[in-house]
Amino acid sequence: MSKLKFYLIFALFLSSIYAFAQNAETKPEPKYRSILEVGAAIQWGNFNRINELSQTYTTYAKVSNFNYQFNLSHFLHHTQKNFFFKADYFAFTQPNQKQDQTVVKVYGLGNILNIGQYIIRKPKQELAIYFGLGYIATSLRMVNDLSPTFSFYNFVVGQNRSLEVWQQASVFSMGTTFKYIPTSENPKKSYLGFTLGYGVPLDGTIWKHEGTLLAGSPNVNPLGAFFRLSVGNF
């Protein structure tokens, strides 16, 4: 009798393990998967209208159309369908431009919410297109390049000319992104990403100084075309 109880208990134990294993195997994959991505980009904006004005009426250096961009992206993609959501957070700047003892500095911040569609989705390659809407803020600062002999007195009496204006605009962006996944067999996958895109402000003529809207502001595009190299993990 004791042996029978032992066998029954042992059989129940084995069946429990088997049932647990079956449940683990058939556990459904999450509907959405989260991906974090960091990257750096080069972007070609358009500050030509500002340069036309500054070169005509002042001696300030030209604003470069070339910017560096640093990016953090959060993907949320559907595991069973070929679409995804993506939030881009980025900052950009450019090398200081100097001319006739003046310096021009540009930097900005932005975020864009995108929706995308996969065109190719293979174990080691993914190709997708996307578009989105967001917000961008750009600072343009023009200052005198201070010499080593520039004194506090010179500053107080106003010999250091300085001007800073801000552009705040809604932005539309679209692009295509490619992911190369070298470790497709590993559940924890890392990838190398390449993105080619274009962004344009929807109200690019809104420039402000100290919170005051400047009438007749020039139309520029700080974002423009961009190429981004990134790495991610999911």
C-alpha cells in the first residue's frame, strides 16, 4: 500500500512538472516589444535666409547649414503585425562659426512621435518607413569674440554686443530605417541601425527674443535632411 501511494505521488509530481513545462512553452509572446536605441547623426539644415540678412546688414559670421545630432529613440513594435511606434528625443549643435571677431552659435532640442511600417522583416534584417509629428526649439546666438584684453569695464559699458533668438516650431518628419541584427539566434538581440530622413518645421518663421515675437522673422529649417547611425537592443 505504501508503495502504491509512493507511485501515485511520484506520478502526480511528474504530471505537474509536465503541465508546468507545457504552460511555459505555450505562453504567448507579448503583443508589443520595447526597444531602446541611441545614435548620432549629421543633418543638413537651411539657415540661408539668416545669412543673407546678417551678411547684408552686419559683420557677423555665417550660420552653418551642417549640424551634429545626438539621439535617443524608444520603439514599441507589434510582435505579430508589421507596424511600430517610435519616440525620438534629440539635441543638435554645430561648430562655432567665426568671422571678424564675431562668433555664431547654434543649438537645439526636439522630440518627434512617429508611426512606422515594416517593409522587410527577416531574422537578421529589418527595413521600415515612418513619419511623425513633433516639436523643435532652436537657439541662435551671435556674440563678439572677446579678446584677452577685454575688461569688465568694456562689458559694463556695452562694448560686448550679444544677441540671442529662439525658434519654436512644430515639425513634420519622415524617413526610412534599416536594422542589421548579427545575433538573431540569441533572445537578447543587439543591432546596428541606419536611418535616412527629412524634417521640416510647419511654422518656421516664428522667432522670439526674450519672449517677444519678432516680426518679419526669416524662414529657416534647422533639421532638414539627416543620416543617423545607431545601436539598439531588444
